[in-house]
Amino acid sequence: MILFPLRISRVVPKNNAIPSIISHSRFLCTSNCSVLNSLSQWIPISEKFASYLENCTDVVSLKKLHAFIFTYGLGDSIFLGSKLLNCYARFGLLAESRWVCDRIIKNNLSIWNSILVGYHRGGLYSEVLRRYSDVKQQNLGLDSSAITFCLKTCIELGSFEFGKRVHSDALKFGLSTDGFVGSSLVGLYSKFGDIEGAAKVFDEIPERDIVVYTSMINGYAQAGDHYAYQAFDVAGLMQKEQICPNRVTLVSLLQAAAELEALREGRSIHGYAFRRDMGGLDEILGTSLIDMYIKCNVPGKAACIFHQMKVRRIGSWNAMITGHLQMAQPLEALQLFHEMVEENIAPDLIALANGILCCADLRCLREGKSIHGQIIRLGHQLDLVSATALVDMYSKFNNLIQARKLFDGMESRDAISYSVMMAGYLQSNFASKAIGIFMEMVGSAIRPSLGCILSLLSALSDLKDPRQGRCAHGYILRNGFHMNIEITNKLVYMYAKCCCVLYARQVFDRIRYKDLVSWTSIMMGYVYNEDADEAINLFRIMKRENLDHDSVTLVSLVQAFAQLGCLNLVKEIHCHLYRVPMEKEALVINSLITTYARLGKLNTSQYLFEQNFHRCLTSWNSIIAACGMHGNCIDALKLLNQMKEENIKPDEMTFTSILSACSHSGLVKEGLQIFKSMTEEYSIIPREEHYSCIIDLLSRAGRVEEAYDLVKLLPEKASASALGALLAACRVHGNTEMGEVIGQHLLQLNPEKSSVYRSVANIFADGGKWDDVARIRELAKKRGLKKTPGLSLIEL
């Protein structure tokens, strides 16, 4: 799908100069006499120059006009000087504007006000604060205009401390009760999160108008959470004073309704706007209504308003596209994006970022790269949102080099961008790098978001590092994150994965209000640590507390019964699926397929798979693993061919199960062909577990030297299990010389494992080296290692 037809370039504005002041400046350059005559005929010369200055569109013409002003002896004119200062400020020419300012400056507060307004409108915010300080030094006093524009400048610069000093000045000169100053103060405190300070300023204003009320309503709406409710309280107070809300007020109230997902209040606002004929052609109000209905989960109404809008600019399109993304409908969002481009609406960075997020969710790399290329062609400078979206897209396609390059190139980062980068590393199994990103974020004094903490705990779960896990737990406690139920549930899971089930239970017991995820996490933890009895006991306690279970809870229960070998209890869960509307739950069905196979009921597993009409890749992997478990490699290979016929692409887990089946069945040729097809046919890079299966396959076939050559390709930590299989094969095939080399290597890797010493001792015994046998047994005795007794389970 081509997202950007060539005609998109025609909707991008050209950098053509507007023919206004250039023609005027050329006219002025022709003849001084003709200029003087033409200017003095009807309009005073100063007003004519002022008109030209207001219409000036380029720096060259501005400087020519400045020169002519001097030519006619008007260089000291305060009126024209103010106009010139504003023009230079508008073009960002700070040095020229300062020169004009110093020339016209007088002990006149109105002139200073004009200077402050000019600098503010020209975006020279630092100069506004500098000139404000100059006004105070001149002891000319202050008026509401100077205070108001200085407060607005503090908001733009993020200078809360300077803003509070301006507030003190307003109090000193008795201006804090002025409506314009008061509304600006409310905006200042709201912007920096001090909503109580904003409310205090609001209460101190005796005569409130619509501007003051709207500022306070907007402050509560921006604050979100429980403060959003108070926006409606202020609106009610405003109506009691018979002040009618305007469009800006309604937009702020709609934002509060969207934040609270308050559909009833949102509909009331919509009805008020309709009755007052305020929502007809107003794009901002219409866009706010769309956003409110989407967040209140009424997408149909949002679409209706969108299609009724006669003028749909980029903001309206962005609201609809963002809404579909929030409702997990990336395909509909991408279709809207394409429709927007077809209607010759030039996408801004927000729209392009949304398009990238759609492509990431839909796994459309080509279209995502197309949008990235369009950003570059349009010359857009990546902002925080668009750069984060690109990092997310490339991470989801496992292109971590490009994702990290974009991440490192970001001028500023927030908690969301760090969270996205961490998630990318986790998806590609780089848990250590994810933790490194978190440490970098903390070092940058950025407070982590909920997603960052959850990603950190997931990374620690993957690493199974209890020491780092306890450090993370301490950080969570110090920073108050432990009050969040999602984080405490993840802590339970993390400790369980680190084999610290006692710590997991302590965290679980301290949770005051446990939800279903809390119970499921601790149950899965006990199952993972092979304490099935306690997992089942927890399930009984959960049911006594009248908490309903879900599919994940049932999977944990099935796995617990499988550990205990309780086939009858597994059958009870199977029957339960038909009594409740869960017979289509793929997660439970797949778990039952695996469990029945482990308990010797391969026929039941195959029946479940055949009756499952909602098969996913995990279903195929489960039945292939079940066949391999029973040494039925022929059926496993048939299933792989059936997957090809049904256009289901196998993944790494599929090939692990197939290779394991080939190993147990002794099908060396087939196993090697499948291993070769991973890269050639499916472009899957073999992992450590695939090499381990091939090593086991070759070892069982007596090809020990080939297997040992493959072991050398594996990392040391990952080669231990493969070396164990290889050592057993050496003993079976009588290759004691190779067995001794492998045994010594294995002892270095696993010096605390008793089974390794036993296997190495057996190799030396087979070779008649009884002194070495005694030495190995003495080493094991010194380390306090004992043979782990085996056990068997039967169901009574």
C-alpha cells in the first residue's frame, strides 16, 4: 500500500515570498521627492510608515524601511520605534531590537508595556524577563499589562520561581485582584502543577469574569485525576453568577469529561453547545467532542461528529486516528491516515507519528519506512513524540541498531521514550541492556513511569538475578511505587522467577487489596518452583474469598496437577471448560494438550488439537512437542508439513520441538535438514537451544566429534546442558578419551552439581582409572554434595 502519492507535495506550502512590502520598498527607492509627495497627500507620513511596517514580510525590506524612517527625521519617534521594535522581535533580530529599544526608551510605562508585548509576541521570552527587571529598576511602577505578559512569558520559559516573584510584585502594587492578572496567575500555578496555589489565587479575585472562570476550569482539567471533578464545580458556580460559558470554557470542560470518562457530563456539554448554536462549524470544539466520545468509549458518536464537520483540519483527523489507536484498532487508524492524505491534508508530526504507530502495531515495516522517509523529505525536525514512535516501530521489527541510533539522537527524552527503548530490548531478549537504559534514565534525574518499572522487573525476571531484584525492590519502596498493585504483582512474579519464593510470598501477604493477578502470580510462582501443593492450596483460599478465576488461573492449576501426576483432576478442569463459556480459551486448551501428553495421554492431546477450530501458533507448537515427547517424530514432521499447507509460519519454539523429536527418534538426516531450513527457508537464526538439540542428535548417533565442534560455538553458560548430553553419549559409545576432556570442562562449568561428578566418575571408571574415580568422589565429598534421590508419583 502506497501511503504517500506524489501529489502530497502539492499540499505542502511553498516558501514563496508574499508580494507586499517588497513592491513598497522598491517604490520608496525610486525618488525621495515622489515618495514624499505620495505619502503626504492623504495620510500622515508616520502612519504610512507604520502601515508598511505592519505588512513587512522580510528582513531586507524592514531594514530599508528603517533607513527611510531615519531619512525623514523620524528616528526618535516613539510611535514608529515601537513598531520597529516589534518587527525586529518578530524576525528574531535581538541586537537590532535592543538598539531601537535603547533609542526610544523613556520614563513612560506605556512605552515599556509596548516593548514587553513586542518581545513576547516575537518569541524573545528571555528578553521580556530582562526588560521587566529594567522596568522595576526604573521605579516607574507596574500595571496589569506588564504583569500579565511577564507571567505568560514565565509559563513559556518554564520559570516558576520568576513567576512567583512576579506574583509578589502584583500583590505589592495591588494588581493580583485584576481579572487579567488573576487569570494569568491561575494559569501559571496550574501549568506547574500547583493546583492548590491556583485555587487560592482564584478565591482572592473579587470580581470574576468568564476569563478567570475559564482559566480555573482549564487548570482543573489539565491537572486530571480527582481534580477534574472540581472543574464541573467551578462551572456550576459560574452559572450561579449568571456568567455564560464560551467555547473555550466548553473545550476545557470536555477535556475534564474525557479525563474522567464522564459520558453523562460530556453529553450535557454537547447539548448545551448545540442549543446555543456553538458547535456547528467550530473545529476546536468539534475536535474536543470527538476526543471526549472516544475516551468515553462511544466511537460511533465520535465518527458521526467527525463526518458532520464541514471543515476538517489536521487536528480533527489526529483526534480520530489517535482514538482508534487507543481502542486497539490500528487498521482503522491507518485507513483514516490514508484517507487524510488522499484529501490533500498535509500531515503534521503528530499525524505522522500516529501513522508510524499504526504500522508498528500492524507489522507493516514498508509503510512505516515510507512515513519515516516522508518526514525526512518534508524537512520536519523530529520531536519527542515522533522520535519515540520511530524507536517503537524499529524495536518491534527487531531493528535495535536503528532504534538505538534514533534514541541516542533525541535532543530530549522523557519516561515514555525510555520505556519504549526498554521494551524493545526486552522483546529481543537483551535484558541487561534494558536495565542499562533504566540506570541511564535514573542518572538523568527522570522519574520512571509505571511502564519503566514493569519493564525493569521483567528484565530482572529474565536474568533471574535475586541480588539486583532486591536492589530494584528497595528503589521501588524508596520512591513510593509499592502502592501500585501492578508493580507489587510484578514483584511477586520477579521473586518467584529468581527462585526466591519466600520473598514472593512476603510481598504477596503484604498486599492489602489483592486482585486476581496477585493470586495468579503467586500460584505461578509456586508452580515454577515445583511446589504444586501450595499452589493448589492458594487456589482453594482464593475461591473461599469468592474471587472468580480466569484462563491464566486455570493454566497454573493444570500445571500444578501435571507436576503431581493427577490425571483425574486435569480431567475435572477439562470438563469445567464445557460448563462455563471458556471452551474456546486457546491458552487453557494448549496447556491441556501439553499436560495430557506428559501424563501419557497422547491420543487425548491429538483429539483436543483436532477439535480446536481456533488454532494459533502455540497450539501447533504444543501438539508438535507432545508428539516429540512420545518419540512420535513422523507425526511431528507431518504436522510441520501441514503448517506449511495452511500458511502458518513456524517460529523458534516450533523448530526446538521438531529438533528435539528428531533427536529422541534418531532421525539424524531429517533433523539436520530441518536445522538447515531454519535459515534458508524461514530466515530464523538458530539459538542456543537449537544447537543443543543438534548436539544431542549427533551425540545419540555416535558422531561425538561433530557434536563437540558445535559445542565450541556456544557461550560457556549455555553449553553446560549440551556437554552433559555429550558426556552421556561418550559413555554409551565407549569414547572415554573424549569423555574425559568433556568431563573436566563440565566440572569447571558446574562445580556445585552432584550429577556432574557422578557422570565424570563413571567415565573414569569405564576407562579403568580408579584413582581418578576416587579423586572425583573426594572432591564431591569436600563440597558437601550428595546424590539427589529420585522419586515417583502414582495417582490413587
